[in-house]
Amino acid sequence: MHGLVPGLAAWLLFRSRWRRAWAIMLLTMVVDVDHLLASPIFDPNRCSIGFHPLHTAPAIAAYAGLTLIPRTRLVGLGLLIHMALDTVDCMWM
């Protein structure tokens, strides 16, 4: 889902440049680098939201702020989509 949903958003919202938009939003997946700070790095029963530093409310607020600036809008949107999908993952646990 972390690849498909940004692709769908790119197709729907940025049709004339959807490939570039999708690529930028896919690059925002690097936000998961904060998982390397956890021990263990991967825990299938752990919710990322609120646990990892780049998955906290202040970080998510900053991502929302990025959507307000035209030059960073795609990055912010990609990060918000990522956080929304992680939230859905948490609800399914």
C-alpha cells in the first residue's frame, strides 16, 4: 500500500506530472529510517505512530506544514500518506 496509494494520489492530483510526483512521494518512505533507532528494529506488534521520532504528532504537524509550501507540497503529501497508512496498520493490529 505504501507504493500504490502515493501512485494513485499522484495520478489523481498531479496527472500531467504523475510519474515525477509518484517518485517524490515514494522517496519520502526514507522517513522509516527512524525505525533503526528502535530495539528491536522490527516488531510486528508495535505501532509506529507515536513510537518512532519521525512518526510523532509534532513531526506529522510539520509534514502538514510542508503541504502549504508549493516547493515542498509533494514531500509533505507523501509523508502524510505514509503516516495515514501507518495509522491504518496500527488499527489493524
